[in-house]
Amino acid sequence: MKRHPRRAGTALLAGLVSATLLLSACGTGGSEAAGSEDPIQGGTLKYRSTNVQSADPAANTGYGPVVPLRGLVDSLVFNAYDGSFEPWLATEWTVNENATRYEFTLRDGVTFSNGEVLDAAAVKASFDALRAQGAKYAVVNSWIGNLKEITTPDAQTVVFDFNAPNSSFLQAVSTTSLGIVAPETSALSFDQRQEGLTIIGSGAFTLSENNGDEGYVLTRRDDYAWAPAVAENQGAAYLDTIEVFTTPDNSIAAAELRAGNLDLLHNTEPADKTDFAASDEITIRTEPLPGSALGFVVNTDVPGLDDVEVRRALALGIDRDAVLERASTIDVAPTSAFTASNPFYTDQADLISSDAKEAAQILDDAGWEVGSDGVREKDGNRLSFELIYGASTVSHEPNLAVVQSQWKDLGVELKFNSLTPAELNQRQISGDYALTWASSTRPDTDALRTNYKGLDPELDALFTEILAEPDFEGRKSLAAEASELILTEAYYLPLYDFIQPLAYRNTTKLPTFEASHIPWLGDVWLDKA
Amino acid sequence: MTTTTDTTEPTPLETPATPRSTVVRDVSRVVAGRLVHAALVIYAAYSASFFLLFVLPGDAVLARIGTTDTVGVADISDLDLDVLRDEVGLSDSLWTQYWNGIAGLFRGDLGSSLVNDRAVTDLLAEALPNTLALAGLSLVLSVPLGFLLALLAVNPRSRLVRSFAALVPSAYVSLPVFWIGILFIYLFSITLGWFPSGGSQSASALVLPVAVLALLGAAQFAQVLISSLRTELGTTYASVTAPAKGASRFYTLWHHCLRNAAFPFLAVFGLRVGQLLGGTVVIEVVFSRTGIGRLMVDSVKAVDLTVVLGLVVVLAIVYVVVNMLVDIGYSLLDPRLRRRASTTQEVTS
């Protein structure tokens, strides 16, 4: 019911958007002159996200809100685009052979914007503050894992000791969410960190204005001199300021980007994605965000879904080409349980196939007979499944309807339902669902563990092995095994590699990206002389 | 009669005229009655919302941990949320939570958000001025505009002009607000670049949302006024007496009909204030503004009990005050109501 006004709105918007498109096309034909090759100093980057929780990096873990916060805090290590780790606040680090002990040597001469020195005690305080707040920082604490203690043998050395191996910890500390904040900030309570200018970091920008739900403003820090080694710009940032806006409506934000009122944008409706991909003024990144590919995570406790043959039939029953035809032009077919941009991705396209006939045959053989209402049943159980997801998945609903009709021909009923976060989490915890939406974004093997642990002893053993394996290549081959198992056992029904990346005007230059596909803001410049 | 009991002073001969002390007492009784009524309304609104919120699935602690974008299905099931529930008071029994809330209300303490721990009064202080500015301005503009539209639809000699002017308000009212908002943004912000498309950081950002709401208010007022003005124009005093005395059509409308026609307008005015405070959410979302409506919707979605209840209390107070003002407005417009009020009071006293 709730969806109808939105549908109507989208349809109207589509009309309006095309009208404005025509207008803007007439107005600014061929304005793309030969721009500057060298970075230009100064300017204000206008960035839009659907929402921000606050300027607290640890309270923001979704991609959109994190992008600007990357400028506010630095991390111990920099997770380069290829997945490798580069020095940043830590000049070097060692990991023991089973990933239970991490020792970082800190860079000398780094200060926070309030003048406090970034030393071992400050790093420890920054992590301790998050751990002390427990479930208030649920996501980052789950990334930190089972930490035993943090010790500081000397002012430049921090040691993290774990009760259980956590080979994902290096990736975790590279995230903005676990960026280091000043002792002054660490001393504050959760609610104090959510308002005003209380977040103090060592980043290339400082928080200069906080407009609550409507966004905030970051201003360049002139004495910044500890950019990650891979950054092009080692000194103070090029930009003067970064203005962060929140526009709840994606289509209005897209129109603002076209009009030049925004420089950088996250979250785009499918119609705008298609349009941006063809635009000569706007670039939309076409790499999927690193994490797990999009599709349905199966609840194997549900009758029917407890049978691997049924799950395989459901996976075969999805004609991905037809789904992609309905989706935006930049979405691509999945080729693994990971997205193709995940550093731990291996191409397993041969494990993902579509064959409606075979799917029907499998269900027939397994004894699922088509009932009077067209839905297959066996022993009183029907092949009728409900898919649940949050509001951010609503834009996929037209594509889900394609799967719905494909499954209907197969004799399987698919119902789908967008829920509030509270209800979604409640139903996931209590197991009251058949299918849920897989969409973890993390450039790490852990993107799979967090959705699929506890389903299968063999898979759990692999996850345990991955966590105790600090070596990149070693993790990657184990990750490929895990992905293969998930696909062959059909714990996951792949749909597509979802592209929900940044879109920006061609005057916005983003030279350096992290593995998480978040741009390093110290390098960003605007070609608007 | 419960007047003076002192015997030393001789009572004045004109006893029917109410003595000063009686007037004061009457007024204070009316005020006290109003206050008790107001307190009851607020209490009822609070209690009803409190128990309704418990019907919603999930709780605030589940809402604050995020969604599957960042925590996987398996990880969510592993989280130990009971510590957090204890901390924010959600593990207390329903009645304990209810009475704690009521007790806090008496102390003037609305508690803090269950989702981001911020004091509800702080959140209200951020959102309320924005909504008040938006609602207040649009209301102030919509009244003269509504009267103007109504007069245009009734006064001109040309039937064509009248019909057209009468059509405009109905047409505008029937358009969805979000659509008009988006249209205004595309036209005045994105295409013409005259005003910012959203936010509440600058005064110019108020122009578009105020315009949308003021036009809507004016259209609603005009609809009511047009129909009641037409009725008034059909009565004997306006169609026969006034013209016979040589009054022009406009004079009759302005001096005689408008006052009588203003009754339904006042009722709609009161409703409009309520609509504006609770119903600005669509405009707030379209124009990316912080405000009461958006705070309410977000808080209901997140099952943030304390924030929703704080908002309910504030809105209930506003409704009560507005209703009171509308009642006063009635008696100012109609002397008969004043007379009746004083006679009933004399009878009852």
C-alpha cells in the first residue's frame, strides 16, 4: 500500500525529468571545453547524500554518508583500490600468523585539528570509546571483533590482541568509520558525539558547520601533511570547503546535479542512472560497490527452502537477462557471490545459470505438484515465499516484479515487502522470513560471512579458516571456495551486481579511490576556473 | 447567587448588574475549565499515542542498529541488544515506562531519543522554529490571498471571470502537494535558478515551500468563502435591502456579507493550522528541510517512543491553543454569541 504514492511520484518525475532534460540539453550544448590538466586550488565541492546520521564517523557505516567523512578523519592504514594496504597514520604494521595480534607503528608529527597529538594513547582512546558504547556502535564493534585488549608499549606503538582470529581487522581499521578521533572527542558520550562540532579528527578537513539532518560543512586544514602514500597530493587539500547536503528525494538531487547545483552525488534512481551513463556532462561510475552481489539470501529453516534442489530450481528459475533488461543500463550480471569489484572476487560465472525448463523438471522430480491456485505444493507446504527488505531496496521493486512473474510460470509464488528498519531487523532476528536482500558493501571476504554463517558446517569451517589467514592470496582462494559453496548450495539466489555509485559533473576530478570506492578527498579538485 | 457575604457594606440596589468579583470569578472559572480541558486533551493524546506505538513491530533498539547494507543477516542475530534496551529503559514493563513518561511530563522532562540519545527538547528546538516559520508565514499570506480569490470569484459582473476565479482554488486543492512542490523546484530553482531548491539555512530557501503552502491555504479558504458568500448574496438583506438602499455590490459584499460568511472560514482556519503543523512532512521532504513533520515520520518509523510522544504533547498544546483562539474569534465575529455566553453564565451562577 505504502508504495503506491511513490510509484505515482516516480512516474511523474520521469516525465518532469525528461522535460528538464530537454531544457538543459538545449541550454548547454557542447560546453565541455578542454579543461585544466593540473589540479586547481580552491573551490567548494557540493556533495549530496540521501541522509546523514550525524558527523560521527563511527555512527555512519553506509556508503553515502561516509564519503564526506573520509575528509574528517584519517585511518591507521589506507586500503588502496586493488585491495592492498598502504601506510597512513601507521608507517608500518605486523600481523601474527593467525591474525590474533596486530602491531602498528605510528607516524610521527601528526596532530588533530584541536592541537592534540596523535599518539598511541590517542589511538587506544579512540577505539576504547567505541567499545565502551557497545551496541550503540553495533556495526563498527562487529567489525572490530573479539578484541581482548589494546596496549601501548610506547608512544608510537599500538598493539591489538584478539581472543579469536580476525583477519578482516586491517580492512576494518582502514575504514572511515574506524578513523581516529582526538582524545577530546573520545571522552564524549554517544549523544554528545552526534551534535555540533564535537568530532575532531586529524583529516585534511575539519568540521566547521553542522546543520543537523540537513548536512554539514567541512573546511580545509592548511597544515595537513600526512596524506596516504598513494595520494597524488601530499599536502593540504585542493578544495577550500566541502558542503554536504541531504536531499531525501533522489530525482530532485539528480536534477540538481544536471543543473550544476551539485558536484557529486550518491544514490540515483534507475532512470537517472541510465541517463547519466549517456551524458557528456556527467559521469556515473560503472563499477559496482565492492561487497556481495545483490540477490536473495535464503532462510533454510523454511519448508521447501530446506531442500537444496528447490533452492537450485529457484536460482535456475531467474532469467537474469530479462531482469537486467528491466534494470538500468549500467547494472551487470553477477559472476560470483561477491561483486566483481571486491578484491576477493574470483569469476565463477559458470556457477550462475538460468534454465526455466530444468528448474521445472527439478521441482517435478522433487515431488512439488502444481496446485489448483498455480502454486506448487507438497505435504501441505506451498512454494510461496516472502522477500523482505528495507526502504533503500524499494527502487529494485520493478526488477523484483520480473522475477515474480518468472517464478509464477514455474509455479512458485514470490511476495515482496519493504519494511521499516525496526521491523526488518526484528523479523530477521526471529527468522520470520523466507528470503531477504543481500547487499553488504565491504571490500572484504567478511561481506559473505556476515550473511551466511551458521547455515552449513562446511561453510562455517571455511569462514573460520579465512579469519585466521592474514595472507591476501590465501584469503582470496578460501573466499573463492566459500563463494562456490554458497552458489552451489544455493544459499544465495543471485540477481545482479548492483551499481549504486557516485555520479558527478565532469568538472569534478576524483583521482584516488579507496578499495571501498570512497574517493580520497585531499586529491579532489574542481575544474571550474 | 453567590455574591458578597460581608454584611457591613450595603449591597447596591442594581443587583442584576454583575459585580466585579463575579466577573473575575466567572472568567477564572472559564479559564480553569479550559486548562483542565487542555490538560485532559494532552493526557489523552499522550496515552493513546503511547499504547499505539507499542503495536508497531520492532523497537527503537532494533531500528538504531542499521540495516543489511552494513550488518548481515547472521551478524544481526548475533548482536546482544538487551544491554542497550536496559540502558534506554525499553526493558521495563509497559506500565513502568508509561508512568515514567507521565512523571517526566510533569517535571517538564521529555526524555531523550531512543535512537540517537539526544534530548527530545533539543530535537524539538531544532525542528520547531523551522516548521513555525514555514507554517506561520504561509498562513499569514494565505488569509488575504484567500479573501482576494473569493472576492474575485463573487464580485465581478462578468460571469466568465467569476466562474474562472471560482475554478482556480478547486483545481489547486486537487493537485497533490508533493507534485506542486517538485514542479516549483524544477521551474523556479533548477530551470530559472531564482531560489534554492531546499534546506533551511537561508531565508530565500523559505520562498518556494511557503509559496506552495500559502497557495494551498488560500485555495482552501477561498473555496469555503466562495460558497458562503454566494449563500449570503442570495439572502434578502443582500439581494434586496442593500441594493434598495443604493449600496454597490462590492459595498454589500465587503460590509455586510463578509462577516457572516467568515464563520465557516474560521472553522477551516483552525483546521488549517493543525494541518500545517502535523502535515508539513511532504513539503519538508520535498524541500529537504528539517521540521516537525519530518521528525515525526522518521521517529515513528524508528519506533522512537520518546520523540514521538514529545511531539504529540507539543502538537496537542498547539491544537488546544488554536481551538481556543478560534472560539474567541467566533465570539468576536458574532455579538449574539457573546450575549448568549454572558446570559448562560448568569443563569448558571
